[in-house]
Amino acid sequence: MLFPIFAMKILIFALFAMAYNLIFGYVGLLAFGHAAFYGTSSYVAAHSASVLGWPPELCVLAGVSAATAIGALFGWLAIRRQGLYFAMITLALAQIIYFYALQASWTHGEDGIQSVPRGMLFGVIDLSNEMTMYFVTLAVFMGAFALIYRIIHSPFGQVLKSIRENEDRSISLGYSTNRFKLIAFTLSAMLAGLAGGMKAMVFQIASLMDVFFMTSADALLMTLIGGVGTLLGPIVGAAVVVTLQTKLATFGAWVVVIQGAIFVLSVLFLRKGIVGTLEEYLANRKARRENVQILPEKAVEPGE
């Protein structure tokens, strides 16, 4: 049953990358700490299932709630700064979560929380079956995708884009940009927590890798490869990165080197990512087609 596991991994990381793209692609805030929300939710969901014996829906809800609360706190602290300072604050705060997970007794340190039971969804759906778990993961992903689509195409989403393009102008129009950025950051943390909670249920483990800074880097890499500020870009980027990680797993630590090379090539030759470059090409092709004018036929002079 390799297909459902592989497909679920892509869906989970695609959801994680979409959550990151919400704050990076549509608000323009470069964050390095989204692993904190992803990992926190993973640990809370795993602990709720393994120790407290809660059903899977409550475990994921608990993880999402914890990630949302931490996201609101981190966002409140970080949005006071911009650019590199914002990125460094999010990284520093995420490292606090990492070292807490390393030292806390309930997280089991380097061993993590293993053998997480999936349980019965709503008491009737047995998640021990891989195909059943796959369809549940797909349903969660589609619901999150619909939510992100609605956010982006709402008046709220238009304000976020205006902040990304010109924050000073948004302020001059009367918008409280810090409030909008905080809401967006919290929503992004909530969706990252949803991905983390589902990860704990699907792979039945919560580990330090979930809160490691390289997990945040993976989200950034997926977004850049797929296309920053595009709806489908993070999904394509997640599919590419997860496929490469799976196929190149035998290379060990060289996977990181290969990912770095892909990152450099993407920045140099696909600055708008796969989806962004494709959209630009199609838009230019359409514009050229519309600009083609039919030349009038030469008038026939009398006597010719």
C-alpha cells in the first residue's frame, strides 16, 4: 500500500506549503518559523491520541487550537518588525519550541511520540485502513484548499495583496495593516497546524523533525519551486519536493545538497516558480494573440 502513503505525504506537505504561501505569497512576509506550528500540532495531536485516548477528530482539533494560539502570540510579537528582522524573530521563536520539545518529558525528547493510534473517526470510520485514511486526508485537504481560495478572493484577501504591493499606501487608505497581518499570520499558523495534526494521524508519529527549522525551509522551498503567490504553486512544489525526497532517499545527506541546488536553479531560471512561469507564458501568449490586428485589404483603384 505504498500509493496511499505517498499520496498522503504530498497532500499534507501541500497543505503545509499552502499555509506558508498565505503569509509569504499574499502578504509578503518571509517567515522562518512555521515548523513551530506544524510541529506543535503534531505533538499535541499525538499526545492526545496516545495518552489521553481522544478520538482522531478531537486530537487534530486540539493540535490546531494549540498551533493557532501559538501563531497568534508569535504573530503579535513578530509583525512589529519587517523584512529580515521579522524572519529572524520567527526563527528565534520557533527554536524555542524546538528546544522545549527536546527537553519536555511528555514529548519524549529525541524518541518522539511513536505508535500513535488512529482510532475511529466520529466513532464509525476506522482509520486503520490506509485507503480510508487517504480519503479522509484528501477531504481535509480539499476543505483547506477551498478555505484558502475563499480567503484569497475575498475583500480581506485583496487587502492582503495591497499590503504586499505597497503597505504605506494601504495605511494611507485607512487600513490597520498590522491587524490584517496578524489575522493572516494566525490563519496561516492554523492551517499549518492542521497539516501537522494530520501528519501525526497519518504517519502515527510526532518527532523533533516536525519542529526542526529545516521543516520550515522545506515549506519555503516548495513555495518557491511551485510559485510564490499562486494558488496551485505550493501543491506543485510539494509534489516535486516530496517525490525527489522519496526517490533520492538512498543518497542520504546528499538529498539536502540536491535540494539546495534545485533551490538555486529555481531562483535563477524560474523566479516565478513552475506555476507562476506557466501562468506568465500563457498570459503573454494570450496578449499577443489579442494584439494581432487584421490588416485591411488594399483598396482597388478604378481602372486597375
